Amino acid sequence: MAAMRRVDTDVSRFRRIVRGRIRKNLRKYVSQGELLTRQGGRVVSVPLPEIHLPRFTFGDRGGGGVGQGEGEVGEGVGAEPGEAEGEHDVEAEVTLDELAQILGEELELPNIEPRGKQEVETDVRRYRDIRRVGPHSLRHFKRTYRNALRRQLADGTYDPVRPVILPRREDERFRSFDVAPIPESSAAILYMMDVSGSMGQEQKDIVRNAAFWLDTWIRSQYRNVAVRYVVHDAAAREVDRHNFFHLKESGGTKISSAYRLVDKIIDDDYPPEQWNIYCFQFSDGDNWSGGDTTECLRILDEALLPKSNQFAYGQVKSAYGSGQFKGDLDQRFGDDERLVTCDIPNRDGILDCIREFLRRGR
């Protein structure tokens, strides 16, 4: 049993070290996007430098070493090139919930307060019962101690001068759970991206990295999450996740087409009184004309903002984008808590943009 406790302690210590390494290198993981290719289900493999837990070793004091034994000052130690393997990265598996917790701690994100009505029920374990059998990790110390004390008092083995309480197997009690269904809120994430000729693959990779972390955080706040993807140039259409990040298009940009399609998707599938709605739009800031920008502002004001928990616009810098659209949004909705905008000048700006998107806890 003691050996098992030592193993549990070592594992917990290793997990703390892994979490510390991830936090230290979080900006690198977010900007480079290497975790996206290592995802499997709800687990991500995180590459880390090889981790050695420190420990004492005992050597032979008479065995000599560098700076000891025969030889003259300045004489080489005579070491030959080695053939052993060098240091390698190791991969530690981390759940997406753990990644979300690390992201929240590092960015000091508040938990989201759901707005929509509770939509689904989920089973939750509540430890409200006591049993005679169970794993050592769930042993109830007070109940076990009290039973052992009662037994020793009853059989006369309790010594008040030396009050040593030694529980036996029959004294042990363990916490036990029952499963209770509780209602939970649902969330719908709707991504919009400009795929016109001015948005290159580098800009799309930035969006892909940002979307991974946005998904990870929102999924940690809700158990029922739906994600939809809309792309647009002069016209908008819905696509799957793969095409969203890899579609190559050309031509002009008409952002209002994406707004209208997203508004229709919300009306058809995600009524705001039941769903918490998050809209994330990415573009390089170009729009077809001032007239279309005016139409975008109207749709936002009358339809999308009233239906959304949060509408977020990320402007990705490109060699061809004017960057005008963010300025138009800021001028019209600068004081509106429902809309947030940010500039993403390069990959290093992704983490700051995520903080800006999520810091309000909406």
C-alpha cells in the first residue's frame, strides 16, 4: 500500500511538472499549432523535453573522477566520443479539459455564465453515501477512526494514557457515490472566415490555431456543443471543418453574405432562448464596398448581436487587406459588451486575441 502511495505521489508530481512546462511554453504551442496534429478524441499528446525527477545517488568516494587521480594540470581527460543516444523529447498525454484549465489560469479567464436555458441532462456523480468496501483513495478517515475508537473502547484495549487508535479492516468506511441527472446548458459555435484571394494559407493557419483553443475553452464550459463553419468571398456557404481551413478561393469580399447565412442557421437550428451562441469571424478587413459594410452593421445590430452571447471579430493581417472593417465595427459598436474585436498581426498575436475574445466571461 505504501508503494502504491509513493507511485501516486510521483505521478502527481510528474503531472504538476508537465502542467508547468505547458504553461511556460503556452504561447509557443498556441502560435505554432503543433498540438492540433496530436489530438485524439479528448486527449492531446504534448511534446516536452525529457523530464528527469531529481534524486540522490551514492558513489564510491575512492573511485576518482574529473580533477582527481593521476595526471598533470592541463592534461586532457582522455574522453572518447560516445555512441549513446542523446536527449529526446517525450510526449505527455493531456486531456483537453486540462489544457482548458491551463489556458484559463494563464490568461486569467473568468468562467462563462450561460445565458440560454438549460437544454440537456447529464449524469453527475455525487459522493453522498458511506459503504464498508471501496478503494483506498475513497477511505473516509473520520468514520474509520471513529469506528476503531468505538471498538477499542468496547473491548477495553483503549489506553487514555497512550491513545493509539489502530483501525482494522472491519473498521474501515469508504465514500460512495450515486448518479444524479442534472440539466446543463448548450452552446453553438459559428465560425465565419473570408476565403477571398487576399486571405492566404498563413492567415488560415492562424485562424485554425485560434479556433482550436477557442473550441477547447468553450467545450470546457459546456457539455453539449455544436460547431458550424461558414466561408465567404462574394457569396457565403456552409462547409465542413476540413474545407473551412483549406479551401482556396479568389475574388472579392461581401461580408454581409456570411452574416445572413449565420443568422439563418441560428434561426433554423439554435434558438437563443435554448442555446448559448458564439460567433467568431476572421477576415483581413477588406469588404466589397461601403454599402455592404453598412448592411453588415445593420444585420449585427438587429439580428446577430441580440441573439449572441458573444460576437468576436479577429482581423488577420495580410499583404493585401486594407484593415478597414475592424475600424468600422469599433466606431459603431465600441461600447457594446456583446461585440469584441482584435488585431492578429502574426502567429504570436493569437494568444492575446484569445484573451481578448474570452475575458468577459459571456
